[in-house]
Amino acid sequence: MSLDQTPLQVITFTLDGREVTAAEGESIWQVAKRQGTDIPHLCWKDSPGYRADGNCRACMVEVEGERTLTASCVRQPSEGMVVNTANDRVSTNRRMVMELLAADMPARDTSPDPDAPFWTQADAAGLTEAPRFPSSRPGAGKDIPVDSIFHDASHPSIAVNLDACISCGLCERACRDVQVNDVIGMGGRGDHAMPVFDAADPMGLSSCVACGECVQACPTGALLEKTLLDETATQREVIPDCVEPSVCPFCGVGCQTEVSLKGNDIVKVDGRQGPANRGKLCVKGRFGMDYVMSDERLTKPLIRREDAPKNPHGHYTFADIPNLFREATWDEALEHAARGLTRVRETLGGKAIAGFGSAKGTNEEAYLFQKFIRQGFGTNNVDHCTRLCHASSVAALMEGVGSGAVSAPFTAADDSDCILLIGCRPEQNHPVAATYFKQAAKRGAKLIVMDPRRQGLMRHASHPVIFAPGRDVPMLNAMIHTIIEEGLTDEQYIQAHTDGFDALKEKVKDFSPEAMAEVCGVPAETLRDLARTYAKAERAIIFWGMGVSQHVHGTDNARCLIALSLITGQIGREGTGLHPLRGQNNVQGASDAGLIPMVFPNYRSVEDPDIRAEFEDAWGRSLDPERGLTVVEIMHEVAERRIRAMYVQGENPAMSDPDQAHARKALATLDHLVVQDIFFTETAWFADVILPASAQPEKPGTYTNSNRQVQVAMPVRVPPGEARQDWKLIAELALRCGHDWGYREIDEVYSEMAAHMPSLDNISWARLMREGAVTYPAVAENLPGENIIFTQGFPTKTGRAHLVPTDLVPPDEMPDAEFPMVLTTGRMLEHWHTGAMTRRATALDAQEPEPVVAMHPRDIGRMGLQRGAQVTVETRRGAITLTLRADRDVTQGMLFIPFCFVEAPANFLTNPQLDPFGKIPEFKYCAARISAADTATGIAAE
Amino acid sequence: MERRAHEVTKQRDPSLPKGRQIADSDVAEVRALLGGLPPRRDLLIEALHRIQDARGHISTTHIAALAEILRLAQVEVYEVASFYHHFDIVREGEAPPPPVTIRVSTGVSCEMAGAYDLIDELVAATDPNFVRVVAAPCIGQADGAPAAWIGKRIFRNATKDQLLRAIVQDNSTPDLPDYETFESYRANGGYTVLAKVLSAEITPEAAIETMSGAGLRGLGGAGFPAGRKWGFVRGYEGPRLMTVNGDEGEPGTFKDRYWMERHPHKMLEGAQIAARVVGCERIYIYMRDEYPTVLEILRREMVALEASDIPTIPMELRRGAGAYICGEESAMIESIEGKRGLPRHRPPYIAQVGLFGRPTLNHNIETLLWVPEILEKGADWFAAQGWNENHSGLRSFSVSGRVKEPGVKLAPAGIPLQRLIDDYCGGMADGHTLKAFLPGGASGGIFPASMADTPMDFGQWEPHGGFIGSHAVVILSQADSVRAAVLNTMRFFRHESCGQCTPCRQGTAKMVQMLEMGSAERALYDDLLMVMGDSSICGLGQAAGNCVKHLMRYFPEEFSQ
């Protein structure tokens, strides 16, 4: 019997003379609210994840027979209790509490936030007069002195004005309980008790990750967005005109947001109660939205000047645009864009054309984009950056369980008692998802964190495991070996739901923990403990990221994880499953919508004649019967001049593709390149036509997050200048290439797409508009979608999952005497993907403004380097120069470079060698060397 | 609050990750300082002590390194370290405190005996680079006022010259008195009652019945009947734990120290018996840091007991770190768990959900030390020790102030104050006449001489807005200012408020300010006293205003002066 079926004990008690009932666990405050009585409150935040603390004493009520009053937020009623929420004693006490706090506050008008709950609650508690008590705070009763010792404006995004602090600890609970970032605490004691960051450090120098949960929670404005304050960062200056619902444009978590606007400017973002985020956000979603207001937004259609040849070695900025491009009318630009494509179609055929769509756009855009390429040019050469992220995971999942989607949401961690994270750093890349893992660990669930680098999550882990880079398969196979050898398999499950077990069993015989320990760098006994912990858990779930997928053996890595879950039956139930954490806000949706060269929407093979016939009927032309080329293959064909024209919407292969010098050279050779974007990206440097498009808050459509939750967002602001909606631009190009689609509104696109996608059955546009988010699959229009899938077998031909044994494949390029270090690449918290958006977000760029290579301080010392100095990192493909960062999280012998910095693009260095199944490059491993830079700055590529 | 100056937007160092970074060598240093201490969160305060003891301070680097070792966030270590006043946190670039710290007790009795003059003299006579003079809350030596504390040594009836001589000595080990060791206690018949409990000659039911019949009440101050408490805790499902509250911080109280410096095994035997009867799996003894002598005695005697042939329930000694609030039982439990000492909300009571979430039996030291004797001599014997038939048992009164012979006075419960002074303390000090008295430390209120015939027992002072609490009796004479004594108590409560709830945190601070300003606005005081009394989370805030209330009621001329 699950928890929600347990009959709840009901308590009957008297509230203000009326007999009422409370459910078990309900507080007096909550019952009163249900009964229509709003009891004043400050330290209690009526929001999921916030526990009552009962410290402010604004919500006092009287319980008859008790000597003192009691805090209604924290007190639960008991049978027969008689509670008074409104009598003289109670109201006087509440008013006094407010007066005591107000005595130390700055004057309301000049306080950081005159609209803060503190003031409205003080009104509600009847505090009408000026406070009578003396105060020792310099700013009490007036404005905050600019030199106040309680003022801390050191953080780029958040102003701290503890002159307005009431020590209620909501910021601490926000930081510790809700986000589990563990930066804020209450330092000191007595009337010195105040929130502190780390060891009472300035916020801007602390380990604060600026999720801003404290700002959202603070009831006084003592912690507030700097964007709302005047230049002294003490007084409120900006009052938004309106607040609109939206969805975060950054990672695959899919947080729902509430965007405050002043005119056309986004001035503040809060978390909304979405299914994935439950009110939470991270630094990017909350403080990174000003990229849409960037001066560098493209506002006019641009056509390359005839006197500006494409230079593969060039390096440009926004200011260079007039030297390379001329402004054009929309008609001219669209015509030029379409003509370039049709010319290649007519002379060389459709297969000489390729398109990169975007995992940042909407589902509707993704659907239209692949339709445009397939219908317009008769080719399947359409792909997007999923190829660079989870293509190998999807390949393994499709092969093993018949579906590339996650089997359970990351919120399933709530129900899990063993959570295995491998090759992912969710605190940086999926911060809000990470909160669920940390909360689970705090509640006592086993948390296994496997990574070649140390990471913050390991502090919360019951099993922190640092293993040798690229040695996932031996480590995971050793776990599988142990599980089989020690009889920890779920025989019934294997029999009922899988095939291929015998082959797997045979293969892993060679992978005993004792034999693998040295290979993967994890002691045999630890490997056995890990295997037992995972297998014996009642409910275990696996999450993974690019550390698993971005290898030449990425598919094998994922196969091992799938095998682990299948042989132990840790899938298809609450709190169990497989979840590749999606990197981009709509990488799941874009893949679902068919932005993949092998498949039509819903992963339906282009090679299957029946399926193809369906789309040929729908789209009114014959379609390409062969798989198209993938991202890296396309770049290769471009270099070989077999692909001559490209349409790139919102992607940035000049930054994201491996072996970038090669990629950029290829892009420069194209006869025709149409780039549709909001910024002058590195890819746009090579464009023939640039179409200024809309940012996420400016366009309508749906997005599918990592959890299979389809969420709708409508425009909250208008695009700048002449910039246009992406979906309309795709349709316009289609029209000029001979296909009049005739859509009037975006819902028509959604409906057409959904008609081809059984996964979207019962999720109508009307339902999305009504509910905001629906998880697929949904069995009926009026039933919630299914969070957990594979409960009754698998969507394969046999209905059974397929176990695939794996071999030991070493990384493609091992360190040697010449290149002795292992280079791995990835993201950092503040910067997302290639940095096109986040480098243009003021607060984010202020946090991480320059390219760095991270290295263990012992290695730095050993090699005679200096942290902070410029160093050159070199591989067989190129060299870049950047700042050396000392980071004890980086294992000795390794280097880590984030790939978001145009000044020192990590992908000049990476190895383009592909996984044979997923066609994903090995971004996570190549051999490199490091030395002090000869010159101070500059890209040293080639 | 001590914070660093105004901050403007700072560019963090791009050559390092966010936040304070430490080196492997910093971690190694702290690891070495911890010795064999297991890296457990509940031992955080003990870990901080080891750093403070060895280095004389705790640097922010130590904090970060300790956090890494304990797998805590820096703030989790910092907030605990900054809560307890015996830890000196030193930031990067700051000078550590001077090598010698003299803590001069400034409790009511010590202030009356000239503690602040002593502080001034010491400051004038010492080099601030070498000696730091700290005005400390009551250190439990009020019968030797003024008292001071250096390292592990206590100085009673302290003088400037005595202390100046002391600062050049080695004060790193306590002076041990001649006390009853394990061997002598056993030779004197000790642990025979425990043996009877172990052999079931005294059954748990019988023990509880005897305790209830004896009328022994919790002598930490709350006065809850001990026998009933045993019954409650025993009724909750195990595993159960036991705590011994040795955080004797109520100003003017020193009886627990008195007994522990003489007969430590009485308490230990009582604790072992209570834990057996109630079925507790482990005993945590929380002793205030101000009692280095007791801590050393306990360290030795617990080892001696556990090494003997007597079957014992495991015991663990925990050391406070300068926080009166940790004498509040739920705050003490938080402290034992390695956290800031914030009292918990009730319900649930600790008997049901206490230490580490387990049902917990908590007793004061004096309560426990009566247990063997009561079980041996019977309920009636103890009950009959009271002043008359309305009062049960004996009480250890800590008497200080203007009496001829201050000290711990073992006297019948319910004795009128005047008889306590006359019969047990040799009368008032020469030249002094009784003007006012505090019957129960700083929180029990202050009463005029006219009430000296009121019985000194639980329940007698409550009708007058006070209580007897820990039986810490401070005697004031015509030479003393009641107002000054009241301000002393209020400053103490402001200093010791945990800061959790508004009425106490704000109320104690405002009350001090108002008294210091000489405000006599009765309505303002009345409102403040009401909200502190009605709406504070724990007894500290609820009782903090008692003395002010009595100043207004019984000493109006001093209130409005």
C-alpha cells in the first residue's frame, strides 16, 4: 500500500468557536487558512519544500489551558484542542512582535522593498503606529546608510541589506532545505544572529551559486535582485508592470518561471510551481535572462558583403558585422536565403543540402525544420546537437528498451532509496534536478556519485566514487559481474522481461571486481559494495550525463547502465528507472519531433516504407528512403564539398563541434549558409544570409523537458527591431522553396505534429493551454500523464528488453609522453552550451568572465606553473591559451576546460573520433599537454 | 554584530573556484589536531574545542578544512563555531587573540563584589597584545566572588595581583581537589544500589514507585517529578537515550559543581541506575566548559568506572562551549548533536523525540545524585526531610551575595529565606541588612526583604511572578542597587539569548537599551514583558523579564530613578 492510500487520521478540534477537522500533519495555520482565516506570518513560507520554523512569532494563537501562546505555523492541533486565533491577547502579541521587528527596520518607503511581505504582514497584524522601541541599528527608521556594516553588494546579482533583516531564517531554509546549496546559515547568536554566507564571507566571494532561492523567500527585501534596486543597492527603484508565466530557456530540467516585466524588459524572474522545479530556479534561469535585452541582439536581416570573403581563421565580434554584412529587407534576405538553397537543389540535388535545427527552439520549430529539410529537399540530412549530447544514450536505449526517453522523472528520486549518478554534474548542469538528489540523500537514501572528477554532490553521497576517466565499462561490468556472481539478480524480472541474459552473464565473467579494480581505479571491495547497494535497494534509479555518452564507447557505457537496471528489476516502478539527464531545454522534444537523420517524428524509421508512405502522403512528395548524415558526418561532407548548402537555426557548430579548426574550415567552404539566430554566433561568421530571430521569451510553443513533460510558453515580450518568429521564418523559407504550408497560428503546427506522434495522444493544444504541462504518454485527456513507464514491459517488437554485453574499449587517444594529460571538457554552472546566450547575460558573465583550464594544485606545483597565469593547452588538433585555475576537484593528471568561451574554444582541442553507434564524438577524453603561455592572450590554434 | 566593512561588487579570483579554497596541507593540519576523533557531525563541537585548545583560536581556514573532513558545508561549521562564545574565530588577515585570556565572571554576585573594577584594573595593568580580559557570564563560583578563569584554572575571590601572577604560570591543567574517587566511593559502599538494580533486587517498577513516593523533583530548575519522568520515557518505544545536564549556567548556581568536585560517583551511580530502570542505551553527560575541574574529574572517573567489573551503560562526556541556553534541555540536545543550541518547539517533548530523534531521559546532576540514597533509604526517608509536611526532601541551595558564609547549603525544601540566611549562612554579612534577594538565579525574579518568610520551594514564587528554579539564592543588601542587579540579569539574557525567536532576541536587547537609557515608560515595559512572556519559544525569553517586572512592582523608586 502506498502512502497516499494510507487512511489519514483526522483530528477534530475547535478553532475560533467552530468545530473543524485537521488532516494528520496539518498545522493550525494551514487549517485556519482552509477555514478562511489568514494568520499573519513572516518566517513561515506557504510553499512546497519549506518547513515551518516558528521563530518569528507573528502567527501566535492561544490554545486554551496552555500558559503561553503557540506558533500556529509549527503547532499541529490535537484532538479536542480549543484554539483562538483572534482575541486581544493574541492580537496584542502579534502586533508587539511586528513592532519589535519594525523598530530595527529602515523606514518602509526607503527600505529595499516597500512591497515586501514584512510590511503587508505588519499591516495585517495591526501595526499602524511608528515603533516605540529604541534601536541600535544605524539605519533604523530611516534609509539604509550606504556605509552600513549590514550592507553587502559584493554579489553581481543579489544585494544584501541586513539592515532590513529580521533573522527569520527563511533564506537559510531556502538555501539549505529547498536548494540544498548549504551556503547560508545563521551566524552568531542572540541579537547578533544574522544570516551569513560560508564563514561570514561577502556574498560575492562566497561559494554562493546564486540560485536566488533566498531572494525569492526573503520576506523583507533584505536579499533582493540588484535589478530592482537603485545604484546604491539599498532602495527599490524598479516596480514591474506585469508578471507573466513562462518556461526557462536553458537546460533540460524545464523549470517554469514567472517573469516580471517593465516595458519590454525582463527585470526579475521567479520560480513557478512547475512539475519539474516546484518553485525552484538556478542562477541561469533567475539571473541570466537579460541576454534577450542584449545590445548584441540581431535586429535586421543581413546579407554577406561581396567584398567580405569567409575566413576560417577569422575572429569577429558584434562590431565587425558592418564589415562583413549589409542590412537587407526581409523580402530580399528571405529570397536570397531561399535562392541559395534551391540553386543547390537544382544543380547538385537535395542531398547536397543539410540542416541543423535546434534543441533550444520549440517542438513546433523542430517539427517544421525537419519537415522543411525533408519535404523541401528530399534529404534526411537534418540533425541537431543531441548528436553531441546523448546520441549514444539514445542508441543504447532504443536498442535495449525500445524508447529513447527517460523511464522516470528526476523527481522519482523522492521515492528512491538508492540513486546512482554517473558521468554527470547536476549541481552545475541541472542544478534544480540536483536539489532532488541532495534532498533524497539528506532523507537517508543511498547516493552513489561516480565521476572522474570530485564534485560537490560527493559531500552528500553515501558512496562518492572517483574512477579513472574513460573506464566506465570495466567499472560497470564489475558491478554486473558482482550482482550475477552473488545472486543479487532479479531472476523473475529477467525471465519475464528481458532477453540476452546468458550472453551478458558469459561476457561479464571476465570482469570480476578484482580484475577490474586496477583498470578503473576503484578498489574491488568498493565495486562489490556499490553493486550490492544498488542491487539490494528496494528502489534504485540511475541518472547519467555527458560523462557517459561523450565517449567512443558511449553506447557501451549506456548499455551497461541499462543492463544494471534490467538484471536487478530496478525499472518500471516508482523510484526506479533510467534517466539520461538532457542538456538542452528541448533536446527531448526536438528529438521526439524528428530532428534526427534516421527517423521521422516519434523515432519512426525513415527506412521503413510504410512509415515513409505516411509522411509522403502527408507532405505530398516522395521522401528520402535512406538515413541522413549526422552532425559530425555532415561537417565532414561539407569539408569534402559534397554538401554545399546549409540552413542552421539556433545552432552553433563552429563552437560545439569537436576539432573546431576543421569544422570552421568546412563552414567557410560552403556555397551557401543560412543562419537563423538571435546573436552573431561563431557560426554566423560564415553565413551568407543571417535571419534575426526570436528569443525564447518572445515566441509561442511547446518544450519537452528531460522528464517527458510537454510545457507550453507564450511570448512575454516582443522581439527587438525587425527580428521575427522562428517558426514563421521556417515557413517563409518553405514557401519560397515551393511549399505553401499555410499555417496561421502555432497551434495548427502543434496539432499537425501531434497527429504524427502517438506519444502526444491525449495531449491537445487546448489541454496544454489549460494545464501548462502534461507528461507523455497520457492515456486519456482527463488523466495525468505517466511519470513512470515500462511498468508492463517494453515498446520493443517482443515486448522484452534486450541485454547487450559490452567489451573493454579504451578511449581513442590515450596520454603518452608527448601529451601526458587527459583533457576533458564540459560546462560550468553559469554558462550554457556555447555561451551564445549566457556570455551575453551580464550577471552570469560577471561570475565567470574568462576562459579557464582547471587543474589540481599539486599538478600545478609539480609542473612549475602558476595559477592565474596564462597557459597554453595543446592537443594533436590545436592549442588554446587561457587562464590557469587551481581546482582540487580535478583529479591529478587531468585538465578540464569548459567549452563556452569563444576566446579559447575548447573544441579546437577535442577529438572528433565517434562512437560507432551513436556517432557522438569523444569530448570527454583526449591527450593533451599544458605549458606556460608565451604570449599573454590570443587563440593559438593552428 | 561584528561584520566586516561595507562591500561593493567584487570580482572573485578567476584562478580559483567559488568560495574559500584550502590546500591539502590545511586538511592534514586539522586532521592531526583532531587526533583520533571520529569524523562525525555530532562531534563537531568537540572537534572545534580541539582546534581552539591547540591553537588558541579557530581560523576560517580551519573551518573550511574541518568542514571538508566532516563532509559539511563551511557554513555548517561556521554557524556552530560562532554560536558558542568560547570559540575565537579568526579571519584571513586578522590577528589571533592574545595568548592569555582572563575571563572575569560578571554575574550579579561577582558584580556586587567588584568584578567590573577588577576588569578595569586588569586592563590597565596588562599588555593587550599578551592578555585579553573578557567580561564573562557567571562561571559558577558566586560563593567565591569575584571569580576569574584562565585556561583550565579557576581563581576565586580573585584580585588583580593574584591574576597577574597567574598569567605567567602554566594554566593548561586544572587544579584537582581532594575528591571521592571511584575506589573510595566503592569502599564507602558506593554502587551497591546499582548492583541491586542490576540483580533485579530492585525492579524497575519498584524503583519508579520509590522515586515517585520520595517526591524528588528535577533540580535543574523545572521541578518536574523524577519518578513520573522515568515512567514516561520508559513508555516510549526504544532505543532510548539518556542525557545528564551539567550545563549549570543559571547565574548564582554552583551546587552541581560543588557536588561533582566532591562526590562525582553519586551522580554517575544515579545515572547508571536511571538508565537501567528506564532502559536507555547510552548516557551523554553534557558538562559546561566553565567547569574544567569537573570535566577532568569526570574524564578520570568515567574511565575508572568503565574499567571496573561493574556492568555499565556506555557513557560519553560532552563539553559545552560557553552558552547558557544549552542548559535548556532541548538546546542541550541540539548541542550534543553538534549544532547551535537552539531550543526546540514543544510538543514533541524530548521524552518522546529527543536526542538523535530518540526518546530521551534528561536529568540534572543534583537530581541524579539523590537517586542511590533514595533507593537505599526509601521514599519516606527522603520525603520527610522537607521543612514541614508540605515540602519533600533536601535541596542544595547555592547562596551568594551579602551573607556571612556563602556556599552550597544542604537544607530542607521549603525553608523560609530568612532561616536559610540565619541558620545556614551565619546571617547577613557584617554591616549589611537584607534588602532584596533572587530566589532562583537571574530568571526567578527579585523580591524585597518583606518576602523573606516565603517558603523556598517549587510553586511558592509563581503566584508572585517568579520561581525558585535551580535554588540559586543571591542576597542583596542596602549597599546594593536593585536596578543594577536587574540590569545585570537583563544584560546576561541579551548575551545568552539564542536569537531564534523575536520576543527574546529583540526583547532582551530592547529591554537593556531601555534600562540603560533610564526609560521609565511603564506601558512600554508592560507590553514588552507580555510579549516576551507569552510568545517566546523557551523559558529563557519567557522568564527573562521577571526581574524587570519585580523592579517595577516591588522597587518602584529604583525603577523610576
